[in-house]
Amino acid sequence: MQCGHTGRNLIETNAVYVIVAREFKKFIREKSRLISTLARPLIWLFLVGGGMSKLVSFGSGISYMQFIFPGILGMTILFSSIFSSISIIWDKEFGLMKEILVAPVSRFSIVIGKALSGMVISVLQTIIILMLFPFLGMELSILSILSIIGIASLLAFCISALGIIVATFFESFESFGAIINFIVMPMFFLSGAMYPVDKLPSILKVITRINPLTYGVDAFKHAIFSDSSIHDFSLLTDLTFLVISSIIAVAVASFLFERKG
Amino acid sequence: MSIIKVENLSKDFGSISAVKNVSFEVEEGTIFGFLGPNGAGKTTTINILCTLLSPTSGKAFISGHNCKDEPSSVRKSIGVVFQDTTLDKDLTAYENLLFHAYLYNVKRSDRKARIHDALHFLDLYDRKNDLVKTFSGGMKRRLEVARGLIHKPRVLFLDEPTLGLDPQSRAHLWEFIVKLPEMHNVTIFMTTHYMEEAEVCNKIAIIDNGEIITRGTPTELKKTVGGDVIYIKTSDNMKAGPEIEKLFNITVNDKNGELYLTVPKGDALIPEIIRTIGEKVLSVRLQRPTLNDVFLKITGKQIREENVSSNDTMKNAVRSYRKKFDRN
């Protein structure tokens, strides 16, 4: 038995590493994917945000474009994490998932590997978008930049893990459009990314309360704006919610993976 | 010693029984062929042995480990080449193998050497830094075999390894496969519906509609068909036929102007025939039985693809069922 003692460890570090490394390498190689994923937040920020700035104003001296900046960071994470996770559907259709499933690797490690892949790719893109802050007339300290990156990592891990749960329910890529229309877009709009959530009708408000993106965007607002009237929750609430939902999502995803492959 | 042991294995997909009460054993270091038409239950059996499916009833063991209860131990000791490619086409050949080496926790110091050995062995070393999407079908299949060897498995599963390849690539792949047991100390479990390819196997089990209908070495199985067939063209079939019947005490038939007779050892009989009725003989040919004839004799049908459409329907039914309900 040359193949070591993988069975005894909860997480096989080699397997987790190589799952992340593969995604990372493919991401770096596919320049078109990077450009297209960066295009979406840029369009929203400058074309929607820029246009709306003329109509909407906040008393506190924050322009609409600045107001949606945390939401745009959230959007970058939402889309790239979900895309990264539903690449599992792609792997199922084109076979690589079978190679992973017959390997002596626990389903938990596969889920952790996939969630970390989504996290790494999302955070890289978020950093690129984040670096636009001077063009929006904003000032950020090194500390707030670092805390944004920290929050981004947590949020991206959480959403990637949720994406894996979604991916286990689909067999082919034809369902891609449905995932975007019925899961991703509602998550985006009901997160406080584009407008403050307290203006929503109460039924929709319930959804914002269980949407991890709401807490991620809120945490970004903490890190970006000093004005406290703009937050919905305390930073502690935001982070706690994200940590707990990450743990639940990983547990559920591992369970589903074990059962469904 | 048996490295694979299957006892009364059954697998149902809803109301369809894909595998029915199948039992067999595979000796270590041999090539075992699992033959049958499409949809006969070959892939389902492989998936159970590879821990991707759990059986409805019965047991399967690989080097003593139960495939259902000890999947991790089983997975460590097997390599699998699936019917459909499972390579990452956007990575290079080397990267695909490296991915595998990490996944199977191959020691850091061994990784590179093992990958290089496998690439050399399957004649792909020159292409190691090319993206897999530039590879031909035959090269992809060879790369998958190379990948299956990286972690030194004790059993290598090959599910229809030559499906969809042109004759030249098929022959090329077989050259490597037959060397595997000796050179890589591995037992081969392969499925195919190309009967002629199964000639290289040490042992064969023929499966049809989920049941094993016969088993043995290729030679043993072919013997059951009743021996060689000698075809003779003569200047006067009407006279020569009865003459041979009388001399050798065997039935001679006439088909399309050719006499034919079935005998246990055709090569020994041909000189005798020439000696006795030589002046009338225009041509003689000997046809040895093939595994196809074995299948034909037992089931009354050809194994070839054009005759398995009903099985294909079943295969599709099983596949769509699995997609819907049973991913276990």
C-alpha cells in the first residue's frame, strides 16, 4: 500500500490542494473568462451606478455610485463563486468528477477543495474591482482594504459552498439559465446591494434576512463607510451569520455529495 | 489467489434488473474479460466494483475489501479507465497525471518519476506538455491508461477501452494493455463488446441481459462451439460430398457451391482430405471458431452492434433512471 494513510485524516490536504490548484491554473489560462467576469461588475458600477447617481442622492454626502460599491464587490463574489461551484455540473457532464469520485478522497475534502477554489478565484477578482476605489472619489485605509479582503474570503467561501449544494441537484449544464434567473439574480437584488433593504416589503425582507450576501454586503459597508446609519446589522452579526452559514453549507454539501455523487 | 471476488451480485434500477445474481472470481495477475453486447450489465458491474454504485444484493470484494463497506480501501487499490473520457481537456497531459498523483497521495519524491514512467510506457512522453484537447481519441485513451497506473493499483478496470477508436489505434492500445500484468504487476478487468479483442484474455465471462451465460478460457469457450469448419470447393460437389462423408464418417453440407464440415481438428484433417479426393479439390479454407460464434451458439444472436438495439433501449432506460433517482 504505497498510497499513504488518507483514510485516517478528515481532510486530505494533497487532494484539497490539487483541486484548488487545478481551478486556479484553468482560471489563469482562460483570459476570456477573467475579462467577462470583470465586465459584469464594471457595467453595473459605472453604467447603472453612474446613471442612477444623477437621480438618487443620500444626505450623508455619499454618492449612489459609492453606495453600491460594497454591493458591487458582493456581486463580483456572488457570480464568480456560483460559477466556480457549478463547474461541478460541467465536471459531471464531461467526466472529470468520476475520476475524483473513484479516488480515495473523502467527499468532505472534495467539498472543501471546491469551496476553496471558488474562494480563491472570487477574492482575486474582488481585489481587482476593489482597486477602483480611487476612481469613485473614495479613500480607504490599508486596514479597511485588508478587512475587505478578509470579509470577501469568508463571503466567497460561504457562497461557493452554497453553490456546491445547488450543483448537486443538477445533472447538465442546460439548467444554467434557471440557476442564474431563480437563484443568483434574486440573491443579488435581495441583499441590499442596490438599495437599502429596509425599504423592501416585509415578505421580501424575510428573504434578505436569510441571504448570506446581505450580511456580506453589510460587512463591506462597515469596512468602507464610517457613517453608521448606512448599516443594517452590527459587524459581529454579519460575521457570525457568515461563519455559521458556511459551516451549515459545507455540512449539507458533503452530505449531498456522499449520497448523490 | 483471487483478487476480485463477486458473489451473487444483483443491481436493480427501479423495475429493471441490470445485473442478476452474478458470481465470478478473477485470479491475480491475469487479464479478465467481461464480454457482452451493449447494455448487458458490464458497466453497472464495473461501477459497483469501483464503489460508484452500491449493489441491490450480493457482495463484491477487491483484494479482500468489501466494495460497499470499505470504499476507501477499495479505491486505493484500483485504477479505472471509464468508457467516456474523464480527462481535463484544458490541462496538459502532465498536469492531468499530476492531478491524479496528488489525488492518490503519491509521495512527493515519487510523483515525477512515476508520471514520466507512465508517459514513456504509453508512448506519450513527447506530448506531455500539450493540452489534452489537442489529442486524438487513441492518445486520450492511452493517457487514461497511463493515469490509471500512477498510483500502482492492484487492479486496473478498463471499460470498453477501444470503443470509438480506429483499428490502428485499437491495435496500438492493445500492445500496451497485454504487457500490463507483467510489467506493472496489475490485474486487468476489462469489458468489451468486440469479441475478437477478448482473445488476449486469460479468462472470459460472457454476460447477456445481466446474467453470466458462460465462462472459461478463450480456447475452452471456442471448443464448446464444436470445432473448426473446413470449406472445400471441388470440381464436382455432388460426387465429392458423399465421398468425404463415407471416408471420414462426418456430415458434409453444401452452401453457395461450397462444401463445409465441422470437425474438432481441422488442420489435421485437411491433408487427409487432399490425399483421398485431391484431384477434385479446387480450394480449401479453414475457419476457426471465434468468441462471436460462442455467443451466437448460446444466445442465438449476434453480438454485433446492429443487433443490440433493444439492449441499447435498455441502456438508455437505465441511464436516465440513474440520473433521476439513483446516484448512489
